Amino acid sequence: MYDGVDRHTVLGATGDPNVPGLGFRYDTDGRWSILNPTGLPGVFEGYCPPHYKDLREATEALIKRKFGDSGVYNMETPGAWKDSAKVRSSAKLFTDEIKECVTLQAQYIYDAYGKFPATIPSVFLQTYLQAQHIDLDFFDHYFKPGFYLSTHTII
């Protein structure tokens, strides 16, 4: 999709101090065709080095973000559903075998290519547009009042 946005400039990966963009950290490597933004330290950090010492630490941090306090899969986290605890708790915690598999694969990719993921920037901007007519009966049945805007009811 062409939208006229230079994603690297917006993130701050120009190398020009006069064009700082959002100030994201980025790295270079002779193996890569483009710069690799990894995050804005302390604000939005990719689950990869240099924000984590290795992919094992990054994987553990991601799991904690998903299932820990206020995590999207923590049944205690409030949500828009009428039964948020049931919806959130339906996600199963990763087994030790799955965590080990993900960690080993991610670390292999990082070791082999010098970044994670290997073939795209660790952090990138993408423009999306979604237009739809939502099923109001569905949302009224499963979600709390106020989940959608009045403009969603216009046909």
C-alpha cells in the first residue's frame, strides 16, 4: 500500500540529527539491506536485543506481559466482554516445552541473522484501513454496553 509515509524517517532511523522522528533506536549490520529499528527505550521496546539480553529473556518478558498482572490473558484484567474473566482465562498458559521451542527457534534466528525477526524490521509502521458493518446483535450479546460508538449503528 502506498501512503507516502517514510516509515524509517517517522521512527527516527535517518541518522540525521535534524530529522529525529520519534527517536527510536535502530541498528545496522552488513547482512541487512535496511536499518533495523528496535524500539524507543523505556517507552516501546521490541522483544529482542538490545532491549533484552537474549531471546530467552525476551520470551519470558512477553509471556509475563500476556499472562501476568494486567496481562491480556489474565482473568483478573478488566475487559469489554460481559464475562471478561471467562474469555481471558480461555487462553492456555504456554507449557515449558512450547516456551523452550519458541526460545530456541528465536535465538537461532537472532544468532544466524543478527536480528529478530530475520527478514523484516523488529519494529515497523504499517498503514491499515478497516471498513465494516458490525453485527450489533453479536456485540450486544457478548460485550458490555458502550463497546461500540453510535457511528457504528449507522447503516
